[in-house]
Amino acid sequence: MLAQRMMWIAWPAFLVAGVLEMLVFAMVDPHDIHWLGQPIEMSRQGIYTLSFFVFWAITGASSALTTLLSISPSEVS
């Protein structure tokens, strides 16, 4: 059951992260991004990769929270 719940969380988060990646970088050039006033010293591919994992983590946290809130009190114990 745990593996099934993990896939309920990871797979939709993966798909949404991919869509977010396409939407964001269709409008933003990775070399125009600054962090704390300084340009990011990474290749475009590195920025794409890092941002994908950040998007995946954020959407995964959202899916995990939804899954947690859908659990009945008897399943928590």
C-alpha cells in the first residue's frame, strides 16, 4: 500500500513538473535568471535540470499533503 501511495504522489508530481518546466522556460531564458542579485553560473542544461527537480519537489509536496489529508483517522494509527 505504501508503494502505491508513493506512486500516487510521485507520478502526478513528475508530470506537472515537466509541464511547469516547459511553461516557465518557454518565457524565460535561463541565463537571465539571477539569485540574490548575481547571475547563476550554470549551463542552461544545469539550470533546466535543477529547476525540474525543484518543481518536482514542490508539486510532490502538494500531492503528499493531499494524500495525507485524504487518509482516514483509522489509517493513521
